[in-house]
Amino acid sequence: MFGFVLRRVALIVPTFVGVTLLAFALIHLIPGDPVENLSGERGMDPERRARLLHEFGLDRPLAVQYASYVGQVLRGDLGSSLTTHESVAREFATLFPATVELAFFALLFAVVVGLPAGILAAVKRNTAADYTVMGLSLTGYSMPIFWWALLLILFFSVQLGWTPVSGRIAVQYDVPMTTGFMLIDTLRAGDMAAFRSALSHLILPTIALGTIPLAVIARMTRSSMLEVLREDYVRAARAKGLPRWRVIVVHALRNALIPVITVVGLQVGLLLSGAILTETIFSWPGVGNWLIHGVQSRDYPVVQGGILLIAAIVITVNLIVDMLYGVINPRIRHA
Amino acid sequence: MRNRTADETQFMAEGDIASLDGGAAAIAHAEEPSPPSRMREFWRAYAQNRGALIGLCLVALLILLALGADFIAPDPPNEQYRTFTLAPPAWHADGTSRFLLGTDPVGRDILSRLIHGTRLSLLIGTISVAISLTLGAILGLVAGYFRGIVDTTIMRLMDVMLALPSLLLAIAVVAILGPGLVNAMYAIAIVLLPHYVRLARAAVIAEARREYVTSSRIAGAGALRLMFATILPNCAAPLIVQATLGFSNAILDAAALGFLGLGAQPPTPEWGSMLASALEFIQRAPWVVTFPGLAILITVLAFNLTGDGLRDALDPKLRRS
């Protein structure tokens, strides 16, 4: 097991290096250098330009610049935002819990609804229930989530007035942020009204972001279940006279879950992609929203740092999923 | 397609040795004699799937709309009828039959803009999938054929690209190239690339050991001929399926980029940017937001249905279930 873990960790090192190269290249491929951007429309005399280039270290060879960039990254220094002049790493750290909170509930929603839906479709194969689940999940899978989010707002917030339109919590609540997770912080403050407000703000973004993973999980569960239900041991369990639900839940589901767990883990990348759109629409103060603002205002340190950090998180999570998979399924470990 | 019978393989190998006219011609040749031709067989498997048929019909309809947009659309896409701003759809109490799906905030006919948007979306899909498929097939073939350091370099690079969430990678590319429709296409082509490379590489590695490749090699075929003429046509099936599904990804991502203001710029009638520019009117005139989104959904659904159908029909292993 230890060897397996070591091999997997060694495999992601080149990927990390590649991501830093990409982030580094991002700044250097943008037309015009940072000094030019600083000078704006009026231009700058060559002497001052040369001095600034030297000051930023931009006149050094690219390899040296890259090495010093990696050095900075390893020290946790990702530069500072051009608009707020705050440290990029610190801004990311403050906003990240909001994204995690949203992504966590979206994934929870996707699993809690998608798993039973997939099982139902597999067990009731070729019935109306199966067609409904598969039809809905294909629709969910094809959904432009920014539009889906708008429809949800239009119906639940505007027409029915059930949920708030945007933000994480109503403005009148002032909760001390200790963990950064709104639900936990409001509970710790013992403010139930604030907790309810935070919860109601979470509902629509959760549904919007969770829809695509839900569709993926439902489809995957169905096909995995169908495969397992054909196995001899399932037939044997049935022949033994075990009740149907017991065969499905204990014998089939446990084995069908292995590929599903991988798929759930792989949703993290998808969730972060979706979070960019969902956060923009619901004005959710997370890293997706922040990154889009960075791109729109040409705040390159934010874009560079944001991409680097998000990629690092996705790689790490995928690695963990990979290892968990090895724990559940010994065949993978020794491959 | 990959579950070829032994006879066929041998037949093709002979064809290769005899005429050296390449794998593609040999396959075309092999198809004719066996009574239910492979095309027929494929179509029978495809037509069994009702969803796939619906998808194919929708795709055909969309292509028709895109090609004939100038004749079908009742109005030019950017014509502003200032007296009819935010007119509701025809079936609405205040609607007018002049504008079937209503008008947008500056009085442009939404139906006409949507029809012209079909052209843009299909164009974005075609171009980005074409770039991505070509480049991906070449890189995958090269990686799978030569292996070693070339393979490692290409695949590690693809791993990096896969590590980034797709929309994030597209945003990064657009941040470098600058916003716009053409750059969005490049961005999407780059995002789709790793999938084709991986598929092509896996297929090449599986095919390279087959007898027909060996015999072609013995007959003196060079690396280029082996890669492109002998092997490539035989690993087309997964690439075709992925290309169809790539269309739906391309259209979704293009719309998302347009929505974020990083793709097509107004007044281009691109669905995503149409949606974004009408956002502030969402409460007063929901139709300006509803219809472009519906157009995206239907188009993506059509390509997903077709792609799923193709996969089931081309992959006999999945056909059973």
C-alpha cells in the first residue's frame, strides 16, 4: 500500500510542474508586458521603462524568471492583486471556504438524489420510471447551468418569493467569521435567524451547481448497477431466497458503488468549473466569482494565482480519490 | 468496429500487401461482400434507439436552420424595431404575431437572432472540434506509435490540461488571447484536445499489435503510412463518438464564455451573450432570457443524444446492455 501511495504521489509531480509552467506562461504570453500595462495610454519614456523592467526582474532570462517564480510559489507568495493590492494567496484563502461550502452541498445534493435515482432506474429497467430518470438526467447533463440558475431564480425567488436572489446571507446579520463556513459560523454564534438566512441563500446555488453532477452520478449508478445485477452472485443470492431489497442493497449496491465513488471524486473539477458560473449569477463571494472579476479587470496576478491554486486543489483531490479507490479495490493497487 | 472478424483482418492484410493502397481503401473494399453491409448493420443498431433518432433529426433540423438562416429568419438579426422594444411572445396577451418569440430590449426580433445564433453555435462547434480532433488525432497517433520520451512528454502535457477544470482552462486561454468569438473557438479547441489525444493513443496502442499492421510493416510501409493510412481508419469509431459529444461541450462552453463576456461580443447573436445582455430585464421580460437558454439546451441535448446513440451502435460491447 505504501508503495502504491508513493508511486501515485511521484506521478503528480510532473503535473504540478506543468501547472506552474502554464501559470508562468500565462503572464508572459499576454500581449504587452506588465510595465506597458502600468504606463497605460500615455506611454513611457524608454529609460524609465528599462528601469522598471529591471526592477520587476523582467529583463532576466526566462529560465531565471521561472525559477524565481517557482521559488515564490513555494514560499506561498503569489503576488498581490492589481486592483485591491491585497495578497492573492490571502484573498483566495478568505474566499475559498465559500466555494467549498457551496461545492460540498452541491455534491451532497447530487449524491443524495442521484444515487437512489440511478438505483431505481436500474432496478425498474425499461419502465416509465427508468425512462423518466434517464430523460431527466440527460436533460440535466445538457443544461447550460447559468441559464438553469436564472430559471431557478425566476421561479423560486421572483415568482414565489421563497428564496433570496443572491449573496450568502441577508445584510442585517453580522456574524463573526471564524471558520469561513457560513453555516458553521452562524451556529457557533448561536444566531438561529442568521443560520436560517444562510441556509435559504444556499438552496438555489446548491441545486444549480449540483444538477450536472447529479445527472452524471445517476447515469453512472444505473449502468454500474445493471452490470452488477447480471452477475452470478446476485442470481445466487436471489436463488437463496433472500428478499429483493436485501439483494439490491447489500449484494449489488456495494459492488456497484466502486465506479460510482470514482465518478463522485472526479466531479470536483466539474464543480469548480460550475462554481465559476454559479457564483457569478448568485453573487456568491467565492473564488469563482473572484477569478472572473480578475479576468474582466485584467488583474493578472489574480488570474495567475487563482488558476494555479485551483489546479493544485483539483490535482490533490483527484490523487486522494485515486488512493481511496486503491483502498476499496485492491486490484487497482497492484496494477 | 474494433471487433473485426479474423477473416476480415486477413483479407485486409492481403489487400495491404497486394496493392499497398492503404487501410482505408482496404476497409471499403472489405465492406462490400459480406451481405448485411457494415453501414446497414450500424444503421440498424442506431435506429433501434429512439432517443438517438430524435437527436439525429434535431441535429439535421439545426443544420438546416443554420444553413438557411438568411431565408428562414423573418428579420435581419441586428435590425432594431424601436417601437417594439421588449414585445412579449405572440401567445402572450400583449404579444404581436409580428414577432413570434418577442423582441429584446432594443427591439430586435428574438426568433431571428436565435436562428442566426444556430449558425454561430454550429460554426463554433465545427471549427473547434475540427481543430481539436485533427491535432488530437495526430498527437495521439504520434504518442502511441513512437512511445518512449515522445509519448511521456505529450501525455504529461495532456495531464496538466486535464487537471484544470474545462471552463477554467478556457478562461485562462481567453485571458491570454483576449476575449472574442474566434479566440473562444481556439480556447475550446484546446480544452477538448486531451480527450482526443488519449483516445487516439489508446486505440493506436491496441491496434499496433494486430497482424494487419505487422503485415503492412513487413510489406515495407513507412511510419507515416502505418500511422495515418493503416491504423487511423481502424480507430475512427471512438474518435467519431467523442467528436459528436465534443460538439455539445463546445457549444456549452462557448455559450458560457459568451455569457461571461469573454466569448462572442454584442451585437453578435450568440446565444450566451444574448442571454447576458438581457439579464437586467429578466424580471420584466423573462422571454429575453428563456428562449436563448432553451436554444442552447435543445442543441446540446440533440448532440448528446446523437453521440450516445453513435457510441451504443459503434461499440458492440455496450450494445448488449
